[in-house]
Amino acid sequence: MPTRRAEAEWKGNLAEGSGKLKVASGAFEGPYSFKSRFEEGQSATNPEELLGAAHAGCFTMALTAQLSRQRITPNHIHTEARVKLEKTGEAFSITQIELETEADVPGIDEASFQKYALDAKQNCPLSKALAGTEILLTAKLKSA
């Protein structure tokens, strides 16, 4: 299995400096800063936002895998991740990740969908890596 790589670069002090985040595949390169991490409305990214995107993608693929093993093909799955960064004591911590997914999956009942969604949450590699963080899941199955 491949080892994935990413890079971070920073210039200046914490409050006024800025940096660049880059993935080795070339699919993403973007700026980040103190303000983009701790204030709303900034046009740069931050580590928590990228972690959320990765977790949403990992969970969505894991749910698709669960369904595929049952020979069920979803029409559409959309997942949003909300990563909560909070000051705990003298340091900052990611205290919670909320995954909210909505799926259009023909030929499946609500109970089965919830079972597959919960299994995907518990077993996607990023959920496992983030086991020390509370991960909440809201899974909605679209009605036909």
C-alpha cells in the first residue's frame, strides 16, 4: 500500500505569519494562517478543515464499501464533517467531529442503512486514527 505525503510551510510569527499546505499528488495546494484557523470568514484553509474533508471522504467511501459488499449501489451519498477545535487548558484540541450524511440508496430499509452507516463510521481508517476524539454521526436515508 502507498504512503501518502503532504507538506506544510510557515513564514513569520504565529499571529501575523502565514503558510502553505500542499499534497504530494498535486491535487491541492493552498494558503493557511492563524486567522484562517481561529477566525471565521477567511479565504485560506486550515488543518481542521482539511481533516474534515479527509474524514468526510473516508467515511463516504467506507459507507459505499459497506453497501457494495451487499451488492447495493447508492445513487448518491453526501457527507459533511464539522470539526470542533477548542481551547482545553493551555492548549487547543479537536474535541469533536460531527459527520452528517445523506444518501439516496434504492432497495434498502432504514434499519439496514443505519447499521451500514454506523459500521462505516467505526471502521473507516480516519475514524480509527481519530479514536481519541468524539465522533458523532447523523445519517439520513432519502425517501423514494
